[in-house]
Amino acid sequence: MKIAINGAAGRMGKMLVSLAKDAGMEVIARVDIAEGYDSVWPEGTEGVIDFSYHTATPATVEEAVKRNIPCVIGTTGLTAEEQEIVNKAAEKIPVVQSGNYSLGINFLLEMARKAAEVLGKEYDVEVVEMHHKHKKDAPSGTALMLAKSVAEGRGVAPDFVYGRSGEVGERPAGEIAVHALRGGSVVGDHTVMFAGDVERVELVHKAQGREAFAAGALKALGWAKGRAPGMYTMRDVLGFA
Ligand SMILES: NC(=O)c1ccc[n+]([C@@H]2O[C@H](COP(=O)([O-])OP(=O)(O)OC[C@H]3O[C@@H](n4cnc5c(N)ncnc54)[C@H](O)[C@@H]3O)[C@@H](O)[C@H]2O)c1
């Protein structure tokens, strides 16, 4: 499969380029605003993977619609308007979008959903993430996905509290809180904590490198090839849905 990578000069982009061949893909466009990179995709591009910056994602997905090719989106921090453009595109082409393409995190999402269902609202949920100091958005897309899984498991709306400061008072029952830590070179740590009165359950994932995200995104593009238009996630790709 001949593919374009948007954000090719970035941390994830470089990893995608280096792993593409092993995944049976040929990178024919390394697109980035950085010097020395491509600005267009050549004829014959069969799919695109976007790990860039949220403002760049709408143009990428619209170009994929023009070419009628599948698009895999890893970029996080999209605004509501940008997300709407992605949703519209998914009416015309297959789009896979995930805040985290690693197998381990996608497994953790399933466990968080199940734990929330079994433990119920008596266990207070705190989602804590830590990432390297260069990360531009907060909280991480993955932390939001984990919090959403908890809400789904409980059967409640995805309303979350982000951090705490000042006279916050007693913790209301049923609250789901999300906290973002930043520092050093941490690739991505996520903990979903279920704190009960007599015990505490913690589901923990620590990424040791970016390979797992890149391998998952390449797998997703191969999976999306030839699919009907629609919005898909890694749950679909991994067969959890
Ligand atoms: N979904 C996942 O599994 C996952 C995993 C890791 C990172 N991410 C997300 O992927 C994105 C990229 O992460 P990163 O660590 O590689 O960041 P990075 O800053 O290292 O790389 C981003 C690249 O995008 C390029 N870029 C910016 N605007 C562009 C534009 N208009 N057109 C083309 N290229 C453009 C930058 O020049 C840069 O090279 C972030 O949103 C991050 O949160 C997602």
C-alpha cells in the first residue's frame, strides 16, 4: 500500500516512516511544514496517516476525501469545529480515529469499562496521566478515552472534572476526575484509579516507546483499506467492538 504521512518530521511521524516497510507499506509522501519535507501527496497515494497538529488535521482529511482514500488520525486536541470536519469526512471515506493506537491501552479501555460496571459509583474514579514536557495539549486524548470508558461502564454522561484547586469541598459521589502531569521525557503513563472506602483498584499502563502507537496506526490503515465509509476506532480494528 502506497501511503502519505502527515507530520512526518515529528516524533511519531519519524517512527511511522521507519516502521512502514515492516507493515507492508511504502511511504511515498513525507508531509510536514518542516524544511526538506513534502507538501503534496503524489498521484497513486492509497491512504494517509496524520500525526501532526490539530489545525492541520481538517485539511488532511479533506484531501483524503478528494482522493477517496482511507485516513487514519492520531493527532489529538482537535477543537469541536475541527472534529466536525473529520466526522463529515467519515460519511464519504473510512476514517480511523483514536487517541491511542497501542494494543495495551485499547485493552485497558476494555478493563476500565468493565471495572466501572462491576465496582459502581461507590468507587471514586481518578484518571491520572503523565507525558513529556513537549506535549502541547492536556489532558491527553488517551486520558479522555479512559474517562469515557468509565462513564460508559457506569451508564452515565461523559462529564468530567479537570484538576482541582482552592475550596473545592467534599468530593461529590459519582464524580470522574482527570489530571494531567507534565515533565521530562515520559512517553505516556496512564492510571485509572477506583478508590473505595476499604480498598483501591488501579489500572496502570506505561508506554516504553512510540513503536506501539506507530505499529497500531499502520495496522489501522491496512484494515481501513477497502472498508465502507464510516468513523472507526481501534476497537473496530482489534475486533473488540
Ligand atoms: N493517537 C496516538 O496513539 C498518539 C500517540 C502519540 C502522539 N499522538 C499525537 O500525535 C500528534 C503528534 O505528536 P508528536 O509527538 O509526533 O508531535 P511532534 O510535535 O513531534 O510532531 C508534529 C509534527 O507535525 C508537524 N506539523 C505541524 N503543523 C503541520 C501542518 N500544518 N502540516 C504538516 N505537518 C505539520 C510539525 O512540523 C511536526 O513535525 C500530537 O497531537 C500527539 O498528541 C497520538
